[in-house]
Amino acid sequence: MQTLTPSKTQLPQVAHPRNPGMPLDLDWVAAVQANTSAIERRAATLGGRRSVKKEFQAAWLLKAVSLIDLTTLSGDDTWGRVERLCAKARQPVAPWMLEKLGMEGLTTGAVCVYHDMVETAVRALEGTKIPVAAVSTGFPAGLSPFDLRIEEIRRSVAAGAQEIDIVISRRHVLTGNWQALYDEMREMRDACGNAHVKAILATGELATLRNVARASLVCMMAGADFIKTSTGKESVNATLPVTLTMIRAIRDYQDRTGVKVGYKPAGGIAKAKDALLYLALMKDELGHPWLQPDLFRFGASSLLGDIERQLEHYLTGHYSAANRHAMG
């Protein structure tokens, strides 16, 4: 596919067209299956098959830093906390470490906040290429009146958010009402305008991997630029079997339409070793393009602290206390 130069319809790091969506194809949706036992066996082999050490591990961990949507989504968020988080996004790893590693200027992929904090984050990131992502549409349950969810999207975009993380209505998936899910996602995508839209499936509440696969496909048909596992508020969030299911749906969608769609695992990814497993899986299944921030993100906060600890260990041979790598 021909690549495009960045424009106002693209994020700073994006050099490929957005997903325009397509008409809902219910025959394709009905044909989607998921072999749960095979998917779980494949996911279980990753830890033993993929291992990187020393300078190779450091390189992969630095790549992971560039893919993090540094996130704060707490009821006690304050403007000061968001400003400190943005400062961490601009300088995610101690300057002395980045200098030794030859990676000065490294930043995270984005900062993700509630709508009320978008303007604060935009001001704090002024002069950088780090986009602000807003969680909208009645996050995390997605059960507020639909017109209010649409209005929240529009307000977040007006406040400066370049990415919108929306939550789908899980009931549409659980009842198999794919037309309703498609129509909802399509209207949300339209409300986002030039902002990229990440569709949060809340996979821990979708009951089966087949539902996850079908919901992934429907959201992509409706124009989602990314599909995302979780809000981080469910009892079960990102897992490797769910990831394998979703990224194979992404691969099938690209094979059928030629369009690349991004992927974002979120919730429960707190250790550097976990990030390495996800990166290995993405490279195996989708290839190098999905190791860039325009097509892959981690929804995380504590992950960055552990990565910084591992990088310090690589450089010094010693582990530092976790509190030396606070987020703000």
C-alpha cells in the first residue's frame, strides 16, 4: 500500500492511511471462530521460546518505552499529578541512562487521561510530539446515555485530544447484536473527526474468545484505528490468549482490506518481562510495522518504572529500589 506523508488527519508518528472502515459483513462475522485450546497452547509457549539478554534486552526495553501510553485514570487525579505524569512522558528514563545508551530524546508514545484533564495534559506536552489520549464515552462501563457519550468525544477532541479511547457496549457482543455494535462504533468514529479512535472491548467481560474475535472484527469494519483489550478496571484485563485472538483478527482484516489497524493491550502489564513477551508475539504474528507507536501501544503506568529498573541494572549491575523510579 502506498504510504502518505503526515497530515492533519494523522498523528505525528503515523505514515499510513487511517482505517476508513467498510460496510458490515455479517457473513464474515458469523464465519469467525476461535480455537480456545490451540490459542492457549500457543500463548503458553512464548515464555520458553522467546528470551533476549544483555544489550538486546536493553534495546527491546527501550522500544517498549516508546510504545507506552502513560496513563492515570484514578478518581483522585489532580492537575498536579497529570503535569508530573506528562513530565515523566517527556523524560521517561533518567537522562544519564539515556546518554549511556545513546537514546537521548526518547519519550513515551502518548499520555492517557480522563476528559477533564485533557487541557492540562495538552499544555504540559506543548512543544513535543507526544499525543494526548482521552478515555471517553462513559469510561469504564460505557453505560451513560449515548448522546452524552458522543458529546464527551467531541469535547475531548475540542480540548486537544489527538486520540480517543472509547468503550463499547458489551451487551451488544453478549447478545450477538453486531449491527448495533457496528452502528455505535461508526457514530463514535465519526464524532472523533481527525482524532484517532481506539475501541476498548473490555475482553474480560465478553465471555469467550470467539466473542473477542467477532467484536474485534466488527469494530474494525466500523473504522476503529486501534482495538484495545481493556479499561484496566475489569477483574481480568490483557492476557496473551486474548492478544493472540485480537491480533489475528487484525491480520485477517489487513489480508481482506489492505488496511493496517493498531493494537493496545491494557491492564495488568506491569513487568518488563511481560512487555517483552507481548513484543515478541507482535513481531511473530504481525511483523515489524506493529513494533512502532502508530500501530502498537501498551496501556500502562507502573510498567515504565520496572523497565527503568531493568535498564539501570543493565548499566550498573545493581537493582535500585522501586521508589527511585516513581511516575510523578
